[in-house]
Amino acid sequence: MLAKQRTFIMRLLTSIAAACFALSSSSWAADRPNIVFILADDLGYGDVGCYNPESRIPTPNLDRLATQGMRFTDAHSPCTVCTPTRYSLMTGQMAFRVPRGGTVFTGAGGPSLITPDRLTLPKMLRGAGYTTACFGKWHVGMTFYDTEGEPIHQGGLEAVKRIDYTRPIVGGPIDCGFEQFFGTACCPTTDWLYAFIDGNKIPVPPAKQLDRGPLPKHPYANDNRPGMVAPDFDLEEVDMTFLEKSQEFLKSHVKNSPDKPFFLFHSTQAVHLPSLAGRQFKRKTQSGPHGDFIFELDYVVGELLKTLDQLGIADNTIVMFSSDNGPEVPTVYYMRTDHEHDGARPWRGVKRDNWEGGHRVPFIVRWPGRVKPGSTSDQITSLTDVMATTASIVGAALPDNAAEDSYDMLPALLGQDEESIRPYVLQQGFGGARYLAIRRGKWKYLAHKGSGGNRYDNHRSLKTYRLTDTAPDAPGQLYDLNADPGETKNLYFDHTAIVEQLNSLLAESIASGRSVSRRE
């Protein structure tokens, strides 16, 4: 009974928030476009051909998307790992500002980082008349219950074994503004819980512990936790399942609600380790299993674009594509060593690091008739900006207690940006508020020593890429990205005035709880 009451209350709050926001919207755009956001997992800046001319992996669909739209060259994930970035994308708020904002959930981990009163991207769009759907990896936290109706909120095998699959799951996409959801709680093929969630239930519960014996053996396949797996969960075909669900949604929506705009969030497993490319993609590249996996991701993008074309809605659909952080350690090491492919090129650092390779990501936007084909933007932007930008596109007014770190990038998309839109951008390393960085123009200040994520001193693979700190006694790092994009020379003691300014700006942003204010 307690679980049912919690579920009812959370859904009621979600409905009230959406309704209130709908009333507060100052206007709706006359012609509201459909919106598709495709979020890849652990895809590096250098993994995509249009960003890296030396890439060894064909990405024809992403390259074509870039020729049809705008490619941002200075875009960033809000954090260097997945859970905080996904929170920030959904809310427009940096995750370090909320409790457990540096968390990466596993298993039955939760509760959701998104509180019931928080305005989210899908809530905002529902308030503007959109149908909303999410397919794929969620990973912002959920609440599973045991047979006694008690919340679990833990990772690990034993926690998953305690789940009562007859009880609704609370705090997932359905409670955060999405009308439809099919996907997984955490990383689909890495986690303790290998099962699909449909809405707020797992219709086919796990029945046995994962047997990793039949799975492929290669350097990119060593990331499976020995969790519980459902009989319908094929680890090698997860992305094909997500693709099928998104295509079904698109076809059904166009058939049944052709006059209503939609927001589709397609969140892939690819290319998070383990690199288990689907059967039809194995050995399709000359760059090994991970190259095949990136090729599969590109195929997924191409099939979604093809579906939009076939349904006749591509011209009125905005397509956005990005990644939740930089490439993973083993993929960078082995792809460089074995295939001369650098997923972080041309930046220093990888996933978890606050150096550029950990958070500078591909970001491509296509909007036929509005965004100039084949254009590029060097505006500094973060995935937190998606919320304010989308609000501007659909004519919705954001309240001051929402999207506190989100800037409207619509002028950049329309080619109307004569000056920098963002005065600065915040970055969050692995570990939350302990590892923050701030970027203003060419200057980047890391308010900590080291990478802010990985340990380079004794790691078997990473020690190969360890650089000597040129200011070892400094408590932080300052880099001039124009002169030194590889972040090789720490200028902390050379430009103390810049350090003081950025330190003060960072402290002010932390204290105020926001990067941008919308008060009149």
C-alpha cells in the first residue's frame, strides 16, 4: 500500500507541474517542430569522421547529418560520466548542485536524482503540447521495492535479487515527464540488472545469473557484471531492440496523432563497454569489435533518419545528436595501439577526466529550413543548454527555479550569434563538487589537481599518457586552450589574476546555485 501511495503522489506532482508550466508558457511557436534527441554513450570527439579526419571507422550517417545541419566544435557534456550528465540534460541544471550529484547508479540504485517538483525537458515539452517518449538507457536513478514494500536503493547482485517485480518502479522516465518508456535502469549490458523496463514495470523479470561464457572475448568485452538476466534480454542486440521501439513509436504517432508534435529521446547502449556489436555488424570494419560497435551506432542514427524520411516528417523535425562523455579508458588505449584510431583526438584525457577529452563531445543539430546545412559553430555550449534552447524553439517561458545552468543557443543555430552566448561554462569531473572546472573564453581553470577522475600514476594503460604537471605545487590548473589545446602547460602561477577571477566566478556560481538568472 505504501508503494502505491508513493507512486500516486509522484505522478500527481508530475501532472500538476506539467499543467502549471503549460499555463505559465507565454506563447507557443506557430509551427512547433518535432524533436528527436539521440544520445550516444561514451562516444568520443574523435570517434566520428566529421570531427576527426584521421578516424579509422566509417560513420557515413553521422557525417551526412553534419552536412545537413550544424556541427558544434566546442560542445561539452556537463559531466565526465553518465548519470550526472543525463540528469543535467533532462533538467538544465548541473548535477553537483543536488544531493548525490556525482553518483553513477548500478543495479537497483536510486532514488532518482530528479525530484518530483523539478521541471524537466519532457515535462516542459508536454506542457507545450508535445507527446513525449524515451527509449533506451535511463540511468538517472529509480526506486525499486522489495516484497515488504521497502525501497532498495542499492547496487549489487543481492539488491537485484530482492526486487519485487510485481510492484511499480518509481522515479523513472514515466514519473519525470515521459509518456512512454522502454529501456533499462542503468547501463544495459554492464549492469547487475539485465532486463527491460516497459513503462514502470519489468514484464519479463530476470530468471538466472548471467553466464558470460558464450559472449565474445576481446579487450573491449570485459565489463559485464555478473548480474541477473531476463530470458528475453540479448546483450548483443540491445541497440536493435531500442531502435525497433523508437521506430514503432514514430510510425504509431504519425498514424494516430499526425497533428501533434512529439519529443523522442533515443538513448543508446552504444558505444559503452562491453563492445558487443549486433550480429549483423560483426567484422564490418577494419577496426575491431569497438569499431564495429561505433559502426552499429552510426547505423542506428541512419535508420532513425530514414524512418523520418519515410514518414514524411523529416522537414519538420529537429534532430540533435551528442554523447554523454568522452571515450572509455580501454577503448582509447586499445584502439590507439591496435588500430591507430584515437577516440579522444585531438584532446587530452578520456572519460572521467576534466581535461577536454573527458567532456568535449560531438554535437550535431539538423533543422531543415532553419539551420544552415554544412555549417559549424564555435560557440561554447553544454548539454545543459538543450533545455533553454528547446524552450525558446517551442515558445515556452522557463521559470526562474528551473534550468539554472541552461543557456539559449537558438541564435547560434539560426546563425544570428555575433557574440559569445555563454559568459562561462562549468564542468564536473567524476566525484561531484570535489572536481569542478570553469571555462571562460580561451581560459580553462580546474579547481583541483590531477585529472579529476582517473589515476594516471599507476594505471596499467593510462600511465602511458601521463604528462608532467608544469606547476606541481599549484592547487589547481590553468590552461590557455587557444595556445595549448592539449593542456600541457599549467599556467597557474603565470596568470594569477586570471586564476583569482575564475576562482571567484566559480565560487559565485556555486553559492548562487545557478549560472544564469531569468528574473526580470
